[in-house]
Amino acid sequence: MARTLLGDVGNAARALLNRSPVPYVSRGNIAIPWRQPVGAEAQMRAMGSVGTLFAIVNRTSNATAQVNWRLYRKAPSGLKEDRVEVTSHAALDLINRPNPFFTRQELVESTQQHIDLTGEGWWVITRNPRSPLPLELWPVRPDRMSPIPDPVDFISGYMYTAPDGRQIPLKVEDVVFIRMPNPLDPYRGMGPVQSILTEIDASRYSAEWNRNFFLNSAEPGGIIEVEKRLSDPEFNEARDRWSEQHKGVSNAHRVAIIENGMKWVDRKLTQRDMQFAELRAVSRDVMREAFGAPAFVLGEVGDVNRATADASKALFAEQLTVPRLERFKGALNNDLLPLYGKDAARLLEFDYDDPVPPDAAARNAELTAKTAAAQTLIDAGYYGPAVAEAVGLPDIQFGDPGSDPDRILLRDIVIGAPSTAPLILPMLGFTLPKQAAPAAPAPAPAA
């Protein structure tokens, strides 16, 4: 009995043991989908209603999607330059053709749009029931996905909410989740848009106010005062007649005729008072700051020369494109490759072509420094080709055949050995000297 009781206690202890060092959810949250991201749909819709936001997200997602991906076999040395590229693999085929309707560029671009707007990007994996290998990748909207927390395993699965409201459970191995971490929620992501919702709304409202300003005769609204209470028919008639005669840009500045003692009272509010131009400029700057995007991203090229343009391109690639690519790289190597077996996860890795443009000035300065070092070593008596290899200069023909005294001396020595000269001189870059025609033999003496 005691042994059984101790065994039950041990089993209970193991059941409560977390695979994470501390529990992230209470025991009451078992198998309950985590909360949906608040406002995720509105954040995605904002891209289509605010031009500045569209420009930033379109530029960042497009730049991320244009970078080429490669699959490599890891080198025992751990150095990138020692890796061997793998050109044929099922994982590489999946990335290049994720499903029958998406290209790799479309998959990455749509996912990056979701990440920039909501902080989350989701892929759902489809398989053949008879094989565990992934066959297709499908991007899904973040507002339709919910993690299912587990007090032991951190996450026990995911729940997808279909457009008709159906709940579709998904296994952990059926989902790839890419996110910008949320400091308050380990199960969800957070993007730049969450921090600038007020500025986005202000920009949209100012644009709508400008639109309504012109629709309303390009004049601010006012009040029509009436000394007596109007009946419903009289009120409707006055409203309809006023709208018919004065609403719209084509009716701007028409003379108003008001009957029955009515009086127009201007609110004395002009468009200049609202300072919407300044408001939209401030909103634009705040959006750029949230994304860390330079003005160059929005096509602002005032006071830009070739040097600053090249620097802006390098800054955009280093600060915006590379971090986004690193998120995809982590998802591909840590979530996708293990689905192809332990050997694939251990021996292979995805990597991207570096999007940062080369710095021409730095490259020229490096070449100048290398040539100066090579000249110093050669002047000190070191062998020229070995020096070039040591300092990393290009593999080019060294020197001029007639300018190296030691080489000329070596040629003369070789020429002095007629039996070996035809074999060694071509190896030194010399041609065989022309031999003088042999003298005619002397006639034999007469008998």
C-alpha cells in the first residue's frame, strides 16, 4: 500500500513537472486557445487606408521577398566559407514552390506584411496522410490563429478560426510561427503598428476631414438658426434644399437664400486653423520612427547625392532587411528542417544572399592598404607572388619578364644548359632563343 501511494505521488510530481523552468499559464488554461490579438484586423486594414504605412510596409516586405535563399551542408569547421551548397532537396523545393498558388516571393512578402502590421506571421503545413514530410506551405491571417497554451509543454497546439466561425485544431508540427516578441505575452507577437495606432487614426481622420471639406463646398460647417421650432416636414424640406443647392465642390460659393427668418452662423473655423498639413507630416515622421525607416524609404530624395543615396541603401538593408531575413532563417532552420529528419536539422541549414550592397569607398581603401603593404614587403626582399597571396591581393601575373634581375639571371643559367633549356624555359615564361643555322660542312679534301 505504501509503495503504491509513493508511486502515485511520484507520477503526480512528474505530471506537474514543467518542461519550461516556470509555468507560463495557470492550470485552468489547459486546452483553452490564447486570446486573439486585439485589433489585428484593423492593423492589417490600416495598410490600405494610410499611404505612409502602405509605403513603408510595401518597401520592407518587397525587399525581404526579393532576397535569394540557398540550402547548405554545414562544414565541420563551422565557417560559412567552407559550406557546400545543396542544390537538390525536398525542403528547397518546398520553399521555392510552397503551394500551387504561391511563389516563394509571394509567400515571403505576404508573411512579412503580416509581421510588419501585427507582429506575427503564420504558415500552415499540409502533408500526405501516408508521409510525415511537408508538401505545402500556406500563409494565414494572424487574427485567425490562436496558440493553445499548456502548463507542461508550453504549447499543445493551435486553433484556426475559419471565416464561417468553425474552429480547426492544428498540431504543433503543422504550424510555423514567425513573430516579433511581445514583452507582455510570450504566446503572441507585437509589431510597430500597435505603438502608433493613434497617429494612424489621426492621419486617416485628417485625410477624411480634407475630403469632407471639399465635398461640403470647400467651406467649414456652420449653423442655421431658426427662431421657432420647425415641423418635421419643414425641417426635412430645409435640409434637402440646402444640400441640393450648396453641397459639393461644384456648388461652392453659391449665394444662399434662407427663408422664414432663418440665419446662418459661421463657426469661424478654417482649414488653416486645423493645420492638417503639419498634422500629417508629424504622423508620417512618427510612423517612420516606429519602423526605424529612413526618409529614403518613402522616396524623399531632397538634398540627396550619390554618397548619401548609397549610404541610405546600405542602412535600409542592414537595419530593416537583414533582421527580417534572420527571423525567416530561424523559422526555416529550427521549425521546418527538423520535419525532414534529425540528419537534415543537424547537417543542413538555410541561408540568404547578403542584401547589403558593397561599400565602394571602403573597398577602394582596403585595396590601397593591401597594395601598400605588399609594396613594403617586396621592397624588404620577400617574393612577390607569395606576398600577394598573403595580403589577399588578386591572383594576377606578377611583374614584367624583363624587369626582374634574378629571373633574367636564372634564364641565362638555364640557357647555358642546352639539354634542359627546352624543358625549363617555357615554365619560366621564356621562349627558346633562335638557334643559328648550322654551318655547311667543309668539303672533303681531294684525293
